[in-house]
Amino acid sequence: MSKGIKLSEQHGVNPSLLTCFFCGEPIGVALLGRLPGDAEAPREMCEGYDPCDKCKEKMAQGITLIEANSHPIDRRPPIQAAHDGTPDLYPTGRWLVLEEEALDDLIGNAGMREAVREKRSAYVDKEVVDFLTEGLPKEGEGKEA
């Protein structure tokens, strides 16, 4: 029995460009072969939540806050599955990196603050990201000279 890719009659190896969930940059190619109904593979797809090397480098500069909510987005799986009565969390695509010292001003609970420091990341809701980015230029906007 062959373990190779079953080729699509119409699309051959049926490639799809893999992209980083966090920045959207290409990170590889998936060879999907024959899909149900001999469908064409999407031109681009994000297959997981592991950051690319550039995003890892940015995230390593501080504490990463990832905006997430309890509503599935585009049929993607949760980034964190439910446990202890909490809902599944689905990332929205917005994220930012804080200097570690900023946690002291943002999180009053010492135990939670230390847990975030140890993990180096946290999932936060839209209001937190909106508050922290208020007044900053949106992606694609430049600062006036």
C-alpha cells in the first residue's frame, strides 16, 4: 500500500500556501492531493496557531497578549479548549507584546500577574486590546509628519 499523496485528477498535488496565523506571512506549502469531490485546495490556508519565526522573535521581547473570545471564527479550532467551566477560546487575530513591567500596572492580582509572567502570554478580550491600543495608528495607517 502506497503512503504517498493521492493525486487530484484536476489539480495534481493540489498545493496550498501555508500562512502564519499571527502575521499572515507565508511559512510553507501543503500538498493536499485529492480532496473530497476533487475540490481545488485553497490558495492560502492557516493550519495552526504556532507563530512563524518572525512572530516568535517579536513575542520573545515581552509578554504576548492575544485577543480571544468564546465564538468560533471561520470554523477554526479553539486556541485553548474549555476546562474548569471556562469556555473554549478562539483567537481573533489581534495581538500585542507588552514590556514585562507593564503587568504591574495592568494586573492587580499578584498570583495572576506571576502566572502570566511565567507563561509569557495571556488571552484577553477585545476591550483590553482596544484600551491598550487606543490612540495608536491602525495597521496600514502612518503617522503624520
